[in-house]
Amino acid sequence: MSGTNFMTLSFASRSENEAFARVAVAAFVSQLDPTMEELNDLKTVVSEAVTNAIIHGYNGNPEGVVTINASIDGDTVSIAISDSGDGIEDLELARQPLYTSKPELERSGMGFTIMENFMDRFEVTSEQGNGTRIIMMKRIESKKALYN
């Protein structure tokens, strides 16, 4: 496989679309023949990022739009998940493990920590009133390479 392959997916900021987004990204990445653990890691980070966009970015407003851009270049998958919602007031605070701005929703505050630990690269940019963008990259150890 040569060159970069990519996909873009935009959907309403409804909680029922979180599972759809997770499966769509997993299906796209499956062409790299990832291990089950790698696939589960990718599904988890997509779930965390999409859920953050819906709950924090749009405050549960189903009128918002979440966009996922994913690309594959060689053995590396890049995933960008963005919203144009409220943005994050204090990015450094939000990145602290166990911090949540919505404790009443029983949020664990571990979303960013999970994304950072499961991926090779993780960055988040946010501007109040203009939304948040999360960019993550992971190198996939193809099972095909393990057996050759």
C-alpha cells in the first residue's frame, strides 16, 4: 500500500453516534490488520474524544457537529476529532488525571489521560467559543509482519 489513504466523517453530536464513530474508525483502520489490542485502543480513544465533544463541547446539544478525519500513511494511523462547541476554559487543568468539569455526570476525568496513554502522539487544541480539536497518532504493528 503506497501513499496516504484517508476518510472524513461528520455526524450530529448525539450520544447514540458514539458507537457508530468508533466502529467506522475501526473498520477504516482494519486494512492495516491491527492486533485486537490495537483495535480496542483505537476504539477507546475515539469513544473518549467523541463523548468529550458531545458532553463538554456541545453540552449535550444534538445540533452540534463532530468531525473525524482519519488517515493512514504506511503503518501509522492519524485521527483528528473536532467540534465547534464551547471549547476548554483551562486546557492544562483539563489534561490533569481525574479532573472533570462535569462531576454531576459521574465523569471519571480520565479521557485525556487514556488518549495520551493509548496513542503514540496526542495533542489537543481548544479555543473558548470555537471548539476543540484532538489529534492522535499510532503506529500499527501489523500482524502480517509478525508472521513473516
